Amino acid sequence: MGAAALAVLDQGVAVDLLFTDIALPGGIDGVKLAEMARARRSGLKVLYTTGFTENFAAEGSTAEMDVLLKPYRRDILANRLAKALGGTG
């Protein structure tokens, strides 16, 4: 999954925000994906999601990470996406 997202960035597709789960299959987790994506696109906005709240703090999360905890409602997702994109949310 992470490799596919990076391939999209490498194709030059316009991307305003990376919305990624922290736990991804395929060897690249969401945190590493964001790091690699930002190396390609400086300043890329990122919104993370996870359902593993008990492990999240132990896995090196930082205060700078914008994380939406699962489960979430659509209206909450919409507000967080707007906020991450620079809206009022």
C-alpha cells in the first residue's frame, strides 16, 4: 500500500493531503510513508488514523502528528480533513 502511494506521487499527480493509517501492510508503515512522501513533496499535509490507541504512544508518536482515532464518524472525518487542509474544521 505504501509503495502504491509513493508511485502516485512519483507520477506527478497533484496531492493536497496524505490520509494514511499508521499500520499498513507491505513493509512501510504510515509514519514511514509520510516521511518518504514529504521527502518527495516538501510541506505535504498528513492526517494519520489508527485503531490501535493502546500501542500508539509506545510506537514513537509525536505531538506534531495529526491523528484521528478509529472509529470515527463521517462528520468528524470531514472536519479533520478540512482542518488539516487549512480550513476551519
